[in-house]
Amino acid sequence: MRAKSLPLITGRARVNLSKRDLSSYLPGHTTQSTGKNWAMLRDDLKQAQISAMKGGDKERLAAVRLILAKVKDRDIEQRTAGKEVADDDLVIDVLQKMAKQRRESITMFESGGRQELADKERGELTVIEEFLPKQMDEAETRAAIDAIKAEVGAAGLKDMGKVMAELKARHGAALDMGRASGWVKEALQ
């Protein structure tokens, strides 16, 4: 399919741009810090879908299609919410929730003696984690918790909410908040 050329009139000159080129000139389509397009993860997912189709990898294709469907569902939810969220943040949030669901399913299937279903979920989890940012390990997370604890001046468990909020704001995409909450509780006792 050929890109449709849209006329863009700037001053007196008339410039023809494709929709993709036009979007790069519109405000709010790049991040402040990196200048990269917000839709990078979404594009990676679509490319992974195409490569899985071409390679004939049915399990990977099914997992990527599942991810894309969840992202599309979230897009529909966002339209009614009215709250604007950066595209990569939305995709990362969807991926983190899917990964958490898969981990819980794996433990339930293994405890129920359904190893074949646990293996299927583990395969989906592997595909999901490919698109997530590199996760912080335990030592890095504990160091971040200690730094935030000192910065906020947290003394006890009553300050756990402050520490968790700051931790999520700084490192939300790079760590599992479920495990981090246990470490924060441990650090504040």
C-alpha cells in the first residue's frame, strides 16, 4: 500500500508529506528527553508480528497478536477516559500487567499439576518480557529504595506510601512493584 500524500501549506510554499512524515512535525509526537517517536514499542510489536508470520513461528505469533489485542483494548479505554498517556507508557503498562498475569498463572498451573499449560504461559511470558525495558535486579532495587528512603526521610511503615509513590515515579517501568513493595516494607521496619 502506498503512503497517501497530504499537502502541508507552510507560508507560501506547498509541501507534500506522507502521514508518517507529517506526524513528526505535529506537536506532542516526540518525547522531550530522547526525541524518539512515542510509538516505538508499538512499531516493534508490529514488526515482531510480521517477522513471526514470515518465519512461521505460531506460538510467538499468537503471543504477539495477544499483546497487540490488549494494547488495542487499552487504546479504546483511553478514548473514553480522556486522560492522555504517552504511547510507550501505555504499552509498557499493558505489558507489565500481562507479565504479572502470566507469572500468577504459571504458579497456579504448576500447583494444579498442569505443566503443559504452565509451559504455554511461560512461552508467552518470554515473548512479553522481550518488549519490556530491562528490569532492575534485587540489589539495584534495594539501593534505589534506600536512596529514596533517605531522600524522603521515611522513618517507619507509615511512610511506605511516600516511598512507593516516589519509587514508582522514578523506576516504575524498570521494576516489579509487587516484589518492590515487600522490599520497601522490609527496609522501613
